[in-house]
Amino acid sequence: MLQLQNLGLTLNGKQILHHLNLETRPSEIHSILGANGTGKSTLASVVLGLSGYREISGRIAFNGDDITELSVSERARRGITMAWQEPARFEGLSVAEYLSIGQRYAGDNSLSPKECLLKVGLAPESYLTRAVDGTLSGGERKRIELASVLAMKPKLAILDEPDSGIDALSIDYVVEVIKTFSRNGTTVLLITHHEEVAEIADRASSLCGGTILKTGDPVAVARFFRNHCQECQHVNLPEQEEQNDDRLLKGI
Amino acid sequence: MIDYSKEFEALAEAYEASGGNAASLLDKKSASLVVSHNKIIGKNEIAGVHIEGGSTPTGANAKITVDPGAIVEKPVHLCFGVIPKEGIQEIISEFDIGDGARVTFLAHCSFPNAIKVKHTMDAKIHVGKKAEMTYSETHYHGEYGGTEVLPVVKVIIDEGGTLKNEFKLIKGTVGQLRIDYEGDLRKDAVCEFDAKVYGKKDDRIIVKESIFLNGENARGLAKSRIVSSDRCQSEVVGEMVGNAPFARGHVDCVEIIKGKDARASAIPRLVVNDDRAKLTHEAAIGSVDKKQVETLMARGLTEDEAVDVVVRGMLR
């Protein structure tokens, strides 16, 4: 599935990711747990190949193929997509149209826009004709983003903090959607800083200071995160903190 | 009696090309006016809607009156066009919407073969007290870029009246376009000007939307969505003047540039002459938002397809 080999990224002279290695398994939910500023969203942008995140060191492979040089579109057509933490808004584009765009490359047995909305707890009759613009609340927009990823039936869905900005009542829908992805054969890279959400995963990795410190059972990784990373000073200072990383790892 | 059937047929075809439904021009239950070059070739009045008009050497005059209190169920269809490659069409029009009336106009202006066609529209609109008028105008200028269009509209909206005006030119080439709209709003009046234009090749686009909030609690929105591609140049002037207590106005301009030779400028002008009025503006000029494009690319579209989806949506 996805293999990140010795990834590194420097932005504006600042090293954001370094020596990052990660491998996901087919259909697994893999949480990336990390505090704010540790490089979680940057990692998502690198995997998707967004502009500004292409000058990386290391290698990205997907199903055995090197995709490091592929564009966002090319990666998407191989089945990689993302739900943004703060999704874009589109004047004049209806929800139905937005969901249909992803469905175009979904292949057989994909869910209809209506079914996708139902999965994320939105009534199709109230949303299909609405524009994906500023008239939607942040929570509604995030759920529609998840629906559009569902419509695409991807092989790898990167979900960048799908739980942030969502009210407590809606969080169950989000969790259920994440599980739906996995049931449908999609591998989920779940980026979050909520331990409770991270723990629904099959496996988890703790990202700290731009590198993966620990991968394994989500409960154990969450405990590691709670004990070592929540209050740590790694935030985007990998060079200075590398020695500390070593000490920290030895103390696990 | 002169037979205009062939001319009507040609104009109906152009009307359809601009997005209209030609059958509506023959519907006896809908009021309509059809002007080809300088000839009125079709006119239909219904209860509550009166249309007077006549030809001039270079165009036509038209006065459309909607009776006070009339609720006009079906849109009033207006069709203006010049079918030959060259010509001048000068329309002088007056709209008088009676107090409490409600009416929608669908206007289509078609110049499908224009190599050198000039179309001017000098319109005066009066919206009566608590009347509601919607005016939606769609243009089609063909592919040659030989059209010059100069609409000048002066609007007075009486107490509690509402005007929603939309101008749309997104198919074919523009040629030269200079829009000049001005609204004079009385107490509790509401006015929206909304221009959507897709410029290509060597098109020149100037949009000026001015709203004077002269009455207490008047509301104004001057909105524009312009795309300039190839060597197109566009300029938007959004002017809002708050002259009365509790007046509220907003200027909202988005101009997208596609191509290194395209140019765009936006000039918002906000003037407040009453310390209880409040005006705001927002303008965004530049290339298509990267995040929007990459979101759509992440769903499998190419970059060009993604830009097209964003632009088409914005111009709807």
C-alpha cells in the first residue's frame, strides 16, 4: 500500500519532516497522532503531492510504484485522495455536482451522491442542490468533504482532522464514516490529535518533531503520545531535538 | 403588413444560443418584446403589463409599465438582437413598476455574427413602493469579438422596493463591454447589481456599479464576477455611497486572471455621509484559488478541468 521512505521536507529554511518512515497496510485505519505543529497536515500534503510540498527528499511508493513525481491528479487517479481539515468552498457548485466529480473515477459499486450524504448524516433533499459555498457551516462542509471522498471510493483516503470543528453529536457519524471506508476496502490515513478518535484505528503512529516516533497498537501509541508528546517541545525543531528523540526512544 | 417571420426565426435561433427558450416569445400568456436591429418584430401584452414602443432609424424605444399591485406570474421576455455582421442598435427604454407589483424580466441580447455591431441600452427604471423587480439579462456575442455593448441603466427604487439585477455574458466572446449601472435607493429599498462576464482573446470589459443609499435603512449590494483570459483586460468599479441612517452596503468583486497577458483591476469606492451608515467591501483578484483547484485535482480532475469547474461555478 503506501510506503514513505526516509521522507524529508524543508520549507523556508525550516526542516518540517525528517527521516520519516511509514508503511500502511491494505484496508487498515492508520492514525497519525501528533500535537499541533508537529507536521501532520504537512505529511498529508506531501502524500497527496500538493504544490509547495513537492521538493522532498526520500521516496513515496504506492502499491509498489514510485509516485514521488506524480501530480495530484495522477495520484488521485491511482486512488489517493484527501478530506481537507478546512475544505475549500466553491461558489456556484452544487453538492450533487461536487460529489459527482469524485464519483467519475470511482469505478463499479460506488455510492451515489445521495447515499454518500446519508452516510455522513446529512439529508440529501436538504443538501444536494445547495452550493458548496460559505452558506454551509464549517461542520456541514466537513461532512460534505467526507461524503465526496466516499463518492470517490479511493484506495487511500487521507483524512486530515475530520473530527475538528465537528459538534459532539456529529462525531459518531464521522467515526462511522471512517469505519465505512475501511469496510469498503479503503486504507485510511487518519490525522488527528484526539486520542479517542485515534484509538478506533487498527494501528497508529505518533508524529513528533516531523518524524514518526512510534508505530503500533493505537492504545499503546495514544498512551505514548499522552506521556511523551503532548507537552513536549519538539514542534518543528527536529535538528535541535534529534538527540532528545534518541533519548526519548530509548526510554520507551 | 410586413412579414417578419424569417427575421424572427433568425433571432429566435440566436435567442436560443444565448440560453433563452424561443417558445416563450410566442407564448400568449407571457408578455414579451422582440426587437431585431431597429424593428420591433414581436410584442405581446398581458393583463397588468403594458408595452409601448416604436422603431427609430438606429434602434427602438420601449416603455414597459407594470400596474400597481400586479403580480406577474410568468417572466416578461425581452429579446434584442442584430443578426447581420454589422449594424447599430440603440435601445432607449423605460420601466415603470407600480407600487406593490412583482415582476421578473428575462432579457436576451444576441449578436451571433457580429464583426462590427454596436448595441447601446439607455434604460431608466422606476421601482415603486414595496414593488419587487428582478431583471436578468443574458448576452451572446458570437465568436468574432466584434461587438460593442454599452448598457447605461439609471434606477430609482422607492420606499420598500426591491430590484435584483443580473447581467451575464459567459458564452462566446465579449468584444467591448462597458456597463454603467446606477441606483438611487429610498427608505428601506433594496438593490442588487450582479455582473458575470467571461472575457477572452482581446476583449475589453469595464463594469461600473454605483449604488446611492439615500433612504434610511436602504440596502445595496454591488457584486461582480469577471474572468479575464488570453489578452483580455477588465476593470471593475464598485461604488457605494451611504447617505442615510442605518443604510448598509457591500461591494463584492472577484476577478480571475487566466494567462500571463490578461489584466484585471478593481476599484472599490465607499463613501459614508451619515455616521449611522455602514459600508463594506471585499475584492479578490488573481489566479484561481490554489486550494480549490487542488481539491478538485484530488478528485481526479486535471488542473485545466479543475480551473474550468471553479470558473464556471463562479459565473453561474
